[in-house]
Amino acid sequence: MKKHIPNILTLLNLFSGCIAITLAFKNDFEGVVVWIAIAAVFDFLDGMAARLLKVYSPLGKELDSLADVVSFGVAPATALYILMRNYFLLTGLPPTVTHYAPYLAFIIPLFSANRLAKFNIDERQTSSFIGLPTPANGLFWISYSYGLHKMAPLNELFFLLTIMLILLFSWLMISDIPMFSLKINKIAIKGNERQLLIILLFILFTALWGITGLALVITAYIIISIFTSGINSRSVK
């Protein structure tokens, strides 16, 4: 029975992502955030359960990626699509553009699937990441969508910014930029400085801006990863 526990948790991750998608179509952005957060908890627990029970399996690895595509790719993209379709006032753009441009949100699950497939065959990503992790990208977009949907009306400037961010974050997922893992393997400050800094920023930003602060935390994670990877590469040389 214990060999099935991690896979059950993974399927609960997938189930949570499906609920988030249905809530996105109801314009319930807060509900989307809640259920994607629940999916993230199950995504964390399935890996922990596999390690504790020592029941790794190729099936579990593939199932985890499939669940992540839905929960951190399709679900955030659906919320972003609804945001772009219903909350942007694009009076200065041609009707054809305003009708079809929101579908650009679904670039996110395309690159998420690509990134997850690469992760499964990339042996370099055992203790850290190469490129932006899919869950981090998904959490950024649900926070972004939640924050912007409360700022009506949104004009063309926000619309163009959103498209640029879609392209940037999609590229980051499949890039070769090293990103550190948030896992803390030992109780000590040394060696966990970046992880502890992210925890402090999470507390600070969410205390100041609530759910919207999560997007800033993910942005800080990317910046710190790029900055520290540059330092590490120079020190190796």
C-alpha cells in the first residue's frame, strides 16, 4: 500500500489544479490561488513521501510531471487568459488583436511541458534547477493575475507588459540559468543563506501586499539565482 501513497498525493495535486481551472472560468481568482497553493502542498508532499518511504518509481516521476503541467501550467494560464480577456480595456488596439491576444496566455503550459520533459531527462538537476521551475512560474502567474484583476480598468500598457512577461518567463523555464533549490537539508545558516533570504522576503512581501507579494518573491528568487550563479561561475574560474 505504501508504494501508492506518493502517487495518490500526486493525483491530488492534479485534482487541485483541475478545480483551479474551473474557478478561473468563474472569475474566482482568489479560489484559483487557494487551489494552486493546495496543489503546491501536494507537489511538495509527494516527493517527501517518496523519499521517506523509499518508493521511487519511473511511474511516479512521469505522473508528477503530468500533474505539474495541469496545476502549474494550464491552471495559471487559464486564470491569465480570463484576466486578459475580461479585465483589459484595449480601446487603442484593433479588434482582431484584442480578440486573439489573450490566447497568448497558453504559451505558458507549452513551455511548462517542455521544461518538465527536459527536467525528467536532465541528470544535472538533482539538487538544484536549470531554468525556472514550473511551480515557481505557476505561482508567479496566479499571484500576478490575482493582483491585476483588482485594478480596473487595465489599459494597453499593462496588456503589453503582460505579453512581455509571458515571453520572458517562458524563456526562463527552458533556459540554462542555474536556479537554487528552496529545500533546506540541514538546520544551519551557512549554506542556506539564499533559502532563508527567500523565506524572509516571503514573510515581508506577503505581509505588505498579501497574495500579490508572492509574484515579487518569485521575481526576487530569479534575481538572486542569476546574481549568485554569476558569482559562483566567476569563483570557479
